[in-house]
Amino acid sequence: MKYSYKLVSDYIAGNIGKREMLDYLDSLGLNPLVTSEEDGDLIFELETPANRGYLLSLSGVAREILPFTGSALKLPDDSLAENIEAEIPVKIENRKDCPYYSCRIMKDVSNGVSPEWMEKSLGKMGYRSSFNTVDASNFVMAETGQPLHIFDLDRIEGRVEIRRGRKGESVVTIDGKKREIDGDVLVIADEVKIIAVAGIMGCEVSEVRADTKNILIESAVFNPAVVRRGSKKLGLTTEASLRFERGIDSATSVKGMSRVTHLINKTGKGNVGKLTEAGKREEKVTEITLEVCRVGKVLGIKVEESFIADILERLNFLTEKGKNTYKIVPPPYRNDIKEDVDIIEEIARYGKYSEIPSLMPVASISPTSPAEEIAKVEKIKDIAVKLGFSEFINMGLTNKRNTGLSRNKEAVPLENPISANLEFLRSSLIPEVLESIQFNICRDFRELNVFELGKVYSGISTEVQEEENLLFASVNSGDFFSFKGRIEKFFSECGFKNLSFSKKPHVFASDNNELALSGKAGMGNIFVLSPDIQALYGLDREDIYVCELYLDRFIDEVNFKRSFVELARFPSCRRDFSFIFPQSIVWEKIKNTIFSLGLPVEKIDFFDLYRGKNMEKGKISVSFAVLFRHPEKTLENAEVKDFSEKIVKAITNKLKGRLRGENTKC
Amino acid sequence: MDLKILREKIDGVYRNALKEIESIKDEAELENWKVKYLGRKGEIKRIFSLLPGLAEDLKKEAGSMLNEVKNKLSGTYENARNSSGGGEKEEVNLSFPGKPVFPGYLHPISVVTRQMTGIFEKLGFGIATGPEVETSYYNFEALNIPEGHPARDAWDTFYINEAERILLRPHTSPVQIRTMEKTSPPLRVVSVGKCFRRDAVDATHSPVFHQMEGFMVDRDINFSHLKGVLTYFINQMFGEKVGVKFTPSYFPFTEPSAELSMTCIVCKGKGCSVCKSSGFIEVLGCGMIHPEVFRNVGYDAGKYSGFAFGMGIERMAIIKLGITDIRYFYQNNMRFIEQFI
């Protein structure tokens, strides 16, 4: 609803300026937004918090301002005189669904247009004008916050019952839509049909029409959670349901009934029947004890007791003062007040938050938990950046095509997605990264080195596995081995010494190597993107290499601790070798063969692979350098020569390699 | 003759050739140099003539070595000829741009997150994380947002299995509950992570965003401390001159609750379209932790008190970096990412 300065002012005894009203509302955090100004009035909207249902009314907003001004609430006239005996029997199926229900018959009402003031007021609040009877009910809802409903009495058959809907029932609500009803929805029914969806909307069958003469007015309290569930189920939120969801009290209900009777009587004459009530005018009283010292303890500022007492009174809270305490009973419409902090918030709101100082807390130094894994993840991102990779962040919500590619993983769908494009939780980082790559290539950014670190999800809906993955991708920037070199560097930075690769198929790859760390397989995959996948993502013409890592599986072993290693004091001696091997030779084997000889080998650097014209078919030439260094002495030429011979012999015998050339660089 | 001797020979020729060309003064001398080293009876040819007498593999190796040297010297000759126009070495023109380099960049969300957590770490806050797939208990009930309460409308939530109460967290507040369940007070912690809400994508909304949650619990923590810590944060993040305003708000898990606004960065508080002429922009929500939350995690609400706050990372980045559209964060356009360090 919208509010107007003049309409709110009608409920305040005494004068209050426009600016003043807006400033008060602003300082209460209700963020008034003026939408229009007309004939000396201001129309504005408010952001009303979900726990303060009473603010969805003119009198509620007036009450909110009163503590600032000290003026009284001006109650509208609700006098009436019952002059006929007519009554209708009411039955409540379950008091929990409907704690209080009241209704009243009015006969021979003239059902026509509303007076001008009524039409105008409704217009300001954003309501459409209808018959005077219906207008009165809407106006009183806006005044008091109590939703009311007017039925055409002559279209109700027998008694009125408040009950749950039954499976198979359906209604046509006054918006002309047919709706299926079930046990989750509370309805108002007569002996043969449903006449309203309780607390949400009336039905066409009992709607007030131009020829309506006799009416039944309803003013009730429905269970907020039940109304909310029904409203969600039907996908129907109304001015009434918003208010019932936030909670209505029976005192407001009673007031709403007498005021609407008064107004209809005034605008449409007619005879007033007796008030029929079912259920109880609830008397649930919340008594809260407020220790005065708590106010200062929570707010950090000394608040004068006189101010507290004053505010409590102006808020219409019943108080009983004890020794340093107050026993407080909030008015029934304040269902947001449940314990002492709620009252302290009221004191702070009216004392203005700006009066509270800004201070740094005095706290004991408590070493925070090391959160090692979080620190590791950040460091990993730094290393990725250092190696020239830029970070991508994708949503992680994706479509069926993308999740469908990872066939060995059960993708997790959302029950209530907002679009088919964001229907699943991603089961791999690859598809979204490929899409982002394609996005860049379309914008002529063709050379990319990127990484993404994020969660992937799989499993059944009740047991979703969340795994942290890390993905590297290289696009049009060097060959596979320059990419692999950086991945190897990444792992050595992370403290892994033993890295090995073995051939294994992968759904996104043409050629894939599975990665093992310290002998543990399944830590990741490094591969050349398959042509099919490239085509699927519009990347046919790009050179793309990908490394997908299952971070959770090895993050515990990531080690950034370093300690100084004494620099070598004796010179090294390098020998270059070229061997001819069968094409299927695995580099690991060459390396391991040499290391297993127990020679003082510091490192082995691969530097060339040749498969040219002068080579026998099915053979390759592999060149590498071996660096010898002894920790305690300078190696003699003869010793190195001996080492080299041992290497040549081992490779010749164990790996069927044939020496092509040897070179000395000491 | 073994390879070693041959190599020394070749190296020797190469070194001499380079040395001689240094002192050449005119074109005639350059031509003489060419004849001497690359000519039909030049030094290179002379060594080539030795090859036929060698073993087969040695011959191959030496041949490729010689070819390499020959190519290098030819290049040297060409260069010298091209630059010997006036007989003087041409000056290098340093005005041309350098070669481009391509370092890696962190995503701006990471950049801003680090700035934010860094400020709280200075105040002794630890860092925690939690799952993105959450249960309704941690996400709602434990935070004093009971089922059927209209306050739930503020978190339009994606469900994975609503009947079993499994959802994608729409805020990082469940980490507060998880951390408090595991740790006794005193504690001060921030947590950053991805959150999900059923918002359609537009310039200011995204169904996926990041949030930072923070809280501090100890004896004698009060509202003035909430104001003190968050004002410090805003001043560290946006500068000492930025004005900060706290106004009442509502969150089920804090009472009293507040909203922090700061003077609009764009108009400096004068009023513009960004701040809807109010001079202030809303930055974050906060409040004193509700006693019900303490009861839910087994803290003594009479003994301890605390404050909590939550804010959007993208929103902070948008304000801090002047980004105009939230969609940029998830497009991964390199021209966007490489703007920030």
C-alpha cells in the first residue's frame, strides 16, 4: 500500500509537518520514498519490516510517529447500533487455523458508488474504487490493518464454516481465475460450496454485485503460517494475505468490524445485525521483564530512566515499575515484541542510533584458529597468477548440456530454477570455463591462460557432494609442453616432488594423462581438448590444453613450508645424451632408470624430442642432460666418464635405447 | 680426430670471425671478410673438406655444427651490410614500444575480498568457510527465521530438495551458526563465499553473488562496538572522509538491527541518481546477535553478547571500483579482469 501525509495525519491529534513526518519515518529506518505530491498532500511508500505487520495501516504508521511528538492517537468514529436480530451460524473446524472469527449481517444496504472523499483516499493508497460496501472494507483495512471481506448474503446457503480445503475441490476467485484447492488451504464454506479462500481472496460465487442488497461482513484472525502456506501454494499474494501472514490480533479484528459497519451504515444505510463470534478474543499476554541496566549493556550508552519510561508509555506499552526493572506488556498489535532486546531496540530507535557512540571493543587477544586450508587456497591462487594464469569465476549454475558431458557424475538439478540455462549445479569446471574462453575469443582476446578455483557438485539431492576443483587452461599460447611445464612448476611450488602421468581416457580429451602425486593416482587430468568438445563450444580453431585438478584430494599434502638448503660447494658436471627409443617410451622410465643407479645425479633435464626424416619408423630420438654433482668433492673426469657409461649401459639393457650421441659440458 | 677437437676448431673460427668483423670500417673490408670465412675457399669450406675422412656418426654431428656456424656468420654478414650505410652503426630508436607481457590477474572478486578480509584480520578476526549446499536448519531455523515466517521472503531460495530441507545457501550467515557450534566464545570471525538467490539477471541483480559475513562474541560487547568496528572497516575501505550512518533495520537474527549507509561516493553526499538523491548509499546490514541465536548454539545469552554483519562482495567492488554492471563479474571478459590488481 501507499501512504499519504494527510491520511496518516488524520490519526494524530495535533499538527505535524510534512518534512517532520518524513524525517521521523526515515530515522526509524522505514525509508520513505515520495512518489507524488498532489493538492497539498504527499504520497509515499515505506519499506516495512516483515515482523511489523501493524505498519501496513495508517493508524499503525501514526502510532509509530507518536512517541516522537507525544501527541495522542485520534481514533475514527466506529459507533453503531444493531437494529435487527439476523445472525448466521458459524463453525470453526480447527481453532488453530482460525482462533477468532466474527461476522455480521447487514440488510437492505444501498450498494452503489462511494462518496468522493472515500474514492479519493483509496486512490491515494493505490486501491481501485468499487461499490461503497467493498470500498469501506478496503478503506478500513488500510486504516486498521484488519482485512475484511464482504459477501453477498443471499448467495450463501446455510451456515458458514472455516475449514481446510479438500482434495479435488476448486474455486473461482474474484480475480476470475480457477484454482485447485487441497488440504493445505484454509477456506470459508457454506453448506454446499466454498465461498472464500480464507485470508487470501473471496470467490466469485459469493461476490458483491450491483444488485446485492444484503451482505455478510467478515472480520477474523487466521493462523499466519496457514495463510502463508496457502498463498504460496496458490501463488496468490494479496493485501489480505500479507497482513494475515504477519499476524492480526483479535482486538484489531473487533475494531475493524465495528468501523466497517459504521462506514457502510453511513454510506449505504441498511439495517445492522448482531455480531456473531466464534473462537476466542485471544488474551495471550506477553509479559516481559526489562532490567534497566540491560539497556546500557546492549547499547553501550547510558540511557536516562525517564526517557525509557516516557518511550514505553508513548508506545502504549503497559508498564509496572519495580526495583531497577520494568514489567512490560506490549499492546496486542505489537506481536514483534517478544523479549527484552525487542524493547531495547525500540528505545534505541526513538533515542536515535546516531546518539550511540562508535567505540572499538576491548577484547582479549585470542589467537584465531589457523584456518590453514583457507590460507593454502589463497596461496594456490597466488601461484597460479605468478605462473601467468588469470582467474575466472563462473556462477556454478549451468545447463543440462554442460552437466550431461561428465557422464560418470550424477549432476544435481535445482527444484525451482529460474531458467533452463541455470538449472543444474555444475559437475565440472570445464564447460563454464570453455564458454568463458569462447566469450573472450569472440571479443578478439585469443591468447589466454586462465584458472578457476571453485566447487563442483554431484550425487543425489539428499546427499550432495561438494568438491573443490582447480582448473587450468591454456589457449593459443605455446605448445602442450610449455603448458605442462607450468603445471609441473605449480606442483613443485606446492611442495610436491613426485609427480607422474599415465595415459587414461577422459571425456573432454583427445589425449589425456592422469596425474598421480606422491604415488597416489586420480589427483587430476592434463589433456589436449578433444575436437568434438572444441566444436561443441565453437573453439574448433584454437589450441587448447586443460588441466583439471581435484584439490580436496591433495590439499592436505600441499606444503608451503620451506627451509634453507645449503648451496652446493662443489662444481657440477653436465653430460648430454641422445638415445633412440621405440616411440612408446615413457619419460618417467628413463628418469627412474638413471636415478635408480645410485649415482650422484642432481637432476635430469629433458630438452629435445626428435622424430624426423632420418629416423627409423616407429623410433624417436630423446635428448636430455644429466647433471652430476658430488656433495663433498669435485668429480674427476674419469669418474664422470664411468657414470656416463653406466647410464648408457642401463638404458641400453633395460629400455632398449640406442645411444645416438653424447656431449660434455663441464 | 674426435668430436671435441673438431668442435674447438669450429668454435675458434667462429670466434675469430666475430672479432674481426667488429673492427671492419668499410664495405670493401666487409667483402674481404666474407671471402675469408664464407667464400669458396674460406675457413668454413676448409673444415667441411676434412669431414669425408671421419667416422659416419662423427661426420653427421660435425656437419650440423658447421652448418649452424655458417648460417650464423651469414646472418652476421647480412646485418653488417644492412647497417653499414654511412659506415657508422645506426642508433637504436628507443621510442618504439616494448614487447607486450601477459601476467596473470586475480578476479576482482578475489581482489576486493582480500582487501576486506585483510581489514578484519588486522583487528584479529579469523576466517571461516562453510558449505554452499546447506540445510534449512543452518540457513533459517537456527538463525531465528522459523518456517512460515514472512521474513523468509527476503531470501528467495533455490531448493535442491525442499521436502528434505536441502537448499543452496542464499546468504553466508549459516557459517555463523556452524562456527559457533564448534567454538566457544570469545570469538571474532569473518566468512566469505558464494551465495545463490532466485534473482533474474540484470544490471544490478545476479542469481549468484558473494557475501562476507562477520561476527564477534565476547562478554560486554555492545552496539557502540558494532558501530566502532564497522566504521573503522568503511574508513579503511573507502577512506577516512566517508561519512557513515546507522539506521534501524530488521533481521531476524539480530536485535537491535541496523543498516549502515555511507556518503555517496559519486556525488559526495550532494544527492544524485546513484543514491536516489539521498546522499547516502546502503552498504551493509548488521545488528546485535539475537539471544535466540545464542540459545540455538548453546551459548549463555546472559553471559555473552555479540554483533554480526553481512555485506555483498560485488556491491563493495561496484562501489569501490566504480563498476557499472554486476553481469561483468561472471562473464570473465579478460579486458575486465585485467583492469584490477
